[in-house]
Amino acid sequence: MKFQSPKGVSEYFPPRSHAFEFVRDQLLAPIKNAGYQLLELPIFEDTELFTRGVGESTDVVSKEMYTFEDRGGRSITLRPEGTVGALRSVIEHGLDRAGLPVKVFYCGSFFRAERPQAGRYRQFYSVGIEAIGSDDPALDAEVIALAYEGFYGIGLRKFRLEVTSLGDAQSRKAHRVDLVAYINSLNLDEATKARAQINPLRLFDDKRPDVAAMMAKAPRLLDYLSTESADHFAKVQEYLSAMGIAFTINPLMVRGLDYYTGTTFEFVHEDLGAQSGIGGGGRYDGLMESIGGQNISGIGFGLGIDRALLAAEAEGVVSSTDFAPTLYLIPLGQSAKAVAMKLAHELRDRDISVEVAMGDKALKNAMKSADKSGALFSLVLGESELESGNVELKEMSTGVATSVTLSALVPTLITRTLKK
Ligand code: HAM
């Protein structure tokens, strides 16, 4: 019996997993520098949290959730996104009672039963942040900037930032009246009309050419912003410009989740084809309250690690190379092995990476493994070395060996690797 991974999941193994790790860590670095703190959350939650929080008109909730009954008869769903789970945790543990804004980040796997294709997986990886409890437009700009810095830190250059504002309740109410009237005047099928009833904005995201053509002429929310919303959006733009972050305004942007209000944004990469969204997010005014929290706003983003990695590979800014130790240690014989194990332990404690040849290979085979490992140095430890206390430290790139006393090995490796 030969097993395979389930259909449509992304999976990272060496050497590519090193590039994955690099991309993830680069996305996390600016977030940690800005004072966001880790939330480590369950990957499954009560189904109702998502139906309420993410919205029933979305594909994510209506078609893509992995939902099952657990052994206690509860309806459980594998998290399709991170925001509502993060907010649930903030509310449950009262993090929003200890000073606002609450600034948290999370990182891990998410699940959507989508049709798999390049860059679209059923289990994917994402880095997210949420900043909860401040309406300051500078916070919007900070959140956007942190995503930008993360992508930039990976080395990505061929991406653009699109922003828009979905306004406050007053703006959306005024727009909705005209939008619904416009949609009612169109000749649409029943299913589309039903979708529009739950959230008319969703029709802007309809990919069918005839619907898209009709929606191109529909009233746009950006033209209905209240003075407050327009001011807020103008300030966000001012701060982004002050930080030197280029953006375009996309009044037709529709996010795949229903909770967005106000500032909304997406990062799009040029080289990724259909699945070009490498990250996105925005404000959510009523979301905290809708899942049982205080009536405070928040803003956050989700960045796709899988897609950022594909983008980095397309731009040629990451390479997938295997782990290469500083030292490859070859013990010959039983007493040498114990000394080698002790030595490796000591060196690793000093932050020097070491691999020890396992399985009592003959010297020739062990040297081949040393070559393959990509190590900077190799060292053979046999009976004679143990007796004399002298070892030959071989530099793998040149083949030059230097005689070193065992006791001087640690400081020698430290100085020689520092020079590299
Ligand atoms: P999202 O745009 O649905 O936002 O997902 C965030 C990112 O995850 C996307 O930009 C994309 O790069 C990646 N992604 C989404 N679905 C897939 C998939 N099937 N395969 C591979 N990558 C995927 C959210 O999830 C919001 N929670 C973001 C947020 C946080 N908004 C406010 N706070």
C-alpha cells in the first residue's frame, strides 16, 4: 500500500522547506519589531463562529469549510481563516481589558475546500496580525506597512498594493440603497439574486463576463463615503505616502470575507497568474461585537506564505539549498564515537552546527557523506587522534588540512567560521 498526501494540500520538505522557513520568518520579522505578540490558536473552532463571523454569503463559508461532527456531537470546523478565531480568543481571555489596541499575530495552517491549482491549496499557510481597539488611521497605515515590509524583506519587488475604503455603516447604507436598486434593474438568475440579498457587494466579484460588465456600471461605494470615512481614508493615504509606500486605489476590490469595513487592501504579485493575491486585509468595525465582544473596531491582514514563496521563486530571490553544517565529524571505532558525540554536543552548545557520521561507515563512504553534506570542515577522529590529542581539520572547499589540538578545536572553529 502506497500512501499519498490528501488532494490539494501544500507540503514542504528539504531542501525547499528551507526557503519556506525563510519566507515565513521574513514575514514575521517586522511584525515582531512592531510589538505584536503571539497567539497560538486551535486549528478547529465551533462552526458557528465562522458562519457568524466570516459571513454566510461568502464562498469560504457556503462552499469551502471542512466541517464535521466531533465525538461529542458538536459541529466543528477546521479554521478557513484566522481573524475570527483570534478575536474569539481575545474576547474569551479578556485581552481587550488590559489596554488598547491589542496587537497579536499568528502563523500556521488554514483550510479551504477550494478547487486546487497552482498557488491555491486546501491546506495553506498564512501569517496574520490583528490590531484591535483603535480607530486611528495611523494604525491602518502601520498594518499595511508591516505587510509591505515583510514582502520587501523577502526580496520581492514585483508586487503592488491596492487599497480602498468600504466606509462606515452610514456610507454603506447610502450606497446599498442605490446598489440594490441597480441590481434589481438587472436581469439576473435567482441564485445570484439570493447572493446579492445577503451581500450586494459580492456581485462586484462575480467572474462571469456578462455580470462583470453589468457591475462595471454599478454605483461604487467609494463615491458614497461619509465625511468621516473619507477623512479617515485620506489620512491612511497620507501616512502611506509619508512612509514611501506606493499604492493604487481599486474601488472595485471585493474581499472574500464579509466582515470588512473602512480601509481594505490587497497585495498582488505580477508573476503569479490567477492566484496573484499574496496578502490582504482590512478593518472590521462590527466583528468583535457580532461574536460577543465589545463594540470596538480592529484591523489586520493575512499573508499567504505559500504564494509569497512562489513569488520569491519566480523573482529568483530565494534558493532551496539543503542544510549544510559547519563541521562533519567522522568517528572511527567505538571509543572515538563517544568522544565525537561529546564534542558535537559541546560544539552545538556553542552554536556551531555539527553532523556526526552515523552507522559506522568505512572512511571512504563517510568522506563521501561529508562531501554531500556541504559542510565547511570535516574531521576524522580515530584511535591515533585520540592518543595524540591532535586532529586534522580539513577545509572542504580547498581540501587543505590543518593540525589542531582537540582542546583548541572549539575556539579554532569559532574564529575560522567568523572569518567566512
Ligand atoms: P484572505 O485574503 O482570505 O484573508 O487570506 C489571506 C491570504 O492567504 C491571501 O491573500 C492568500 O495569499 C492566502 N490564501 C488564501 N486562500 C488560499 C489558498 N486556498 N491557497 C493558498 N493561499 C491562500 C484572510 O484570511 C483574513 N483573515 C485576513 C485578515 C486578517 N483580515 C483582517 N485580519
